Amino acid sequence: MESSYVELSRSPNMAAEALAAIRRVFLMAALGVSLLAVTVGLVISRGLTAPLEELAAAAKRMNSGDLSARVPVHGQDEIGLLAARFNGMATALERSFATLAAERDALRRFVADASHELRTPITALRTFNELLQGSAAHDTAAQYEFLAAGQEQISRLERITQNLLKLSRLDGGLVELELNDYALGELVCAVAAPFQTMAHEKGVDLQIEPLAAPVLARFDRNQLEMALINLLDNALKFTPVGGQIQVGIVQQVEHVQLWVADSGLGIADDELAHIFERFHRGQHATSAGSGLGLAIVQSIVQAHGGTVEVVSQLGVGSRFTINLPVNECRVYDKEQR
């Protein structure tokens, strides 16, 4: 008898296949997301580290002495703000070091100029002393001549040292201004009075311009007197016989002007930029001057918060103008006194 069998078939497991497909999809998605995350992470980290590397490189350049180092600002986020602040700090440092370098160079020039100015009278005095001890030891006339010349050099040394002391105290802020209310017109008349006598003896006409109204200003009288004396002395020194000097006051909106004008020799254009520098002497300067008078004027005026200017033309004359802040000056009536 032949044997027979029954074959049973199992229907496909659709649920398992679906789960497997879903697993594969999720696996591929996970791999894709991971790859995308890594890529985005690299891009973002590069975007974060690149500006920081630029900052580090710029800081290294600055540390090596290159104060012009700057970093690009890529955005307005925290790193961009940090880059902007770094650039601002670098700019401030560069300006500070440039100012220090300029002050150092100015100090070197000042010391060199002062040494030169002091060397001249010292050398002359040494020469006179050697002559008095040598060939002129028994020559009375020569002795009087050398002693008179030596006295002139001593006076010159005194002027130079006194002016240097004034400048150093003014520039160092060691002079405490004694500010009080004074009438500028009275100050001008008081300072100009002795110069009118000297101008008359020299054949120069010195005039005081009348004021439309009295001006009361707050300033240090001794210091401003010194500034005005230096300007009038300068004007008288360079105004020839038959010339004219004028001094006056003008009330402006933002400041009050105290000016001295002369019909003297004038100042060349290439000298105007250096006229207030220490030890600067123009082509018409005399050996008796120290070259510090106008530098002192500028320091005094700046200590009062003002400015001093000059306008000049060769063969026509010069006009020096002191500008004092208007908040320290006011017009007043005599009845208010």
C-alpha cells in the first residue's frame, strides 16, 4: 500500500516583515541623521572655533608688538561682539602707545633743546672765566667787559631756568589755578600800562581797543597776566619804529577773545605750525630770547580750558588771540559791582 503525506504550508508573516522593513528604515534614517548631525556639528564648531582662532592669532600679533592687528567681525552674536570689543581695545591701545611715543619723542627733543640752550651761556661763562684768569687778569677794561658780558649770560640762564620751571609745573598740573572773577578790561589796562611807556620810547603806538561792555571773567589773574605780558613783549620786540600794537577784548557766543595785534615783521607760513613749540625761534628772533615765551602762553591758556591762535603775514604783522570758555565769562554792568 502506497504511503501518502499531507504538506502544510505556512502563510507569510506580514507583521514581522513590516517590522523588519521599519527597522531598516529607522536604521538608515538614524545613520543619515547621525551623518547630518556630525556634518552640522563640524560646520558649527568650525564657525565657532574659526573666529576664536582669529582672535588668538590677533592677540599673538599684538603680543609680538604689532598693534595694528585686528579681527574681522562676522556677525552680531556673542563672538561678533567679542571681536568688536577686541578691535576697540586694540585701537585704544594703539592710540595710547602712539601718544606715549609722541610724548617720548617730544621729551627727548625738549631735553636736547634745553641742553643746547643751557650750554651756550655756560660755555660763554667758562670762556670769560678762563680769560679773566689768563690774558685779561691784569687788564681792567677787559675785566669790566667780560664781567658785564658774564652778567648778561647769568641773566639769560635765570630766564631759561625760570621759564623751564614754569613750563614743567604747568604741564605737570602742579600749578593750582586761583580762579576768581575779574574784569578783563582792567587786567588789560594794568598789563598794557608799562608797555605803553616802553612803546612810546621806541616810537611805537600801543592802543587799547575800547570795550562795548565790561566783561567779567573767571581766571587766575597772575597766570593770565603772565600770558598777556609775553604776548605784548613779543609784539613790542618785533614791531619796528613807527609801527602799531593793539590789544583788545571781544565777547563771542561760545568764548571771549583776548587779542594782541601788531604791524611788525610777521611770521613765515612754514613757521606758524611751530610757533608755540619750546625753544622755537623764528628767522627774526634775537639771541636774548629763550624761545619759551609763547610755549608758556599756550600752557597757561590750556590750563584755563582755552586755546591760543595766531594769524600772521610777513611784512604785515601778527595777531595772537586767546580764546577763553564763555561759561567762565560774562558781561556785567558797573551797577552790579
